[in-house]
Amino acid sequence: SATAGIFVFDLTDKRTFDTIDEWIEEFQKNANADALLYLAGNKLDLMDQRDVPFDTAFAFSQNRHMKYFEVSAKTGEGVELLFTELAKQLGPPNDCSSSSIQPKEPGTRSGCCF
């Protein structure tokens, strides 16, 4: 069961935005009921070709209780912010220092943090 989903659409192609509801529905069939939902408009570096207005995407995300980010996979703009926010919402990483998982044989590594 997924605890979070990032739904990415192309800011320069409205057809990709128009299918987001279908992807959310498919995701929710297999996700936790309280899974975090994020919407990301990609290709922020191509603003002169923008086909999905910010207000449209933002309103869509708000109506579905999603966080909205605009990013550029090409330049990296906004990507770190998106994943940092997601990591904060998911909570602290697992701390294996108190884990009962031990290596199977001396000198081998296994477990959640190796």
C-alpha cells in the first residue's frame, strides 16, 4: 500500500492534465486511505509554451486536497522542494539503530539500513 503519490503532468500539454483524475482513481485503488497526494506540473522551463494555467492546476489540487508544485525535470527547478516537502510530510526516516534486525552471518550485511 502506497503512502504517497506524485501525479505529474506536462505544463505544455493540457491533455496530460486532463487525465490526472484517472491516474488518481487508479492510485487510490491500491494506496492507503490517508495517502498523501501531490500534483506536479513539469516543464516549467518551457513557460513560453505553457498550456495549463497556474490557477487551473492550483484550483484542481486544492479541490482534491493535494499539494501543488511546478517543476522542471530538465533544469531541476522545484524538484528538490517537492521531494523535501514530501519527505517532511512522511515523517522521519526509519532509525535502524534500535532495530532487532541483525546480520545473518558475521561480516555480512542485511537489514533495513544497509
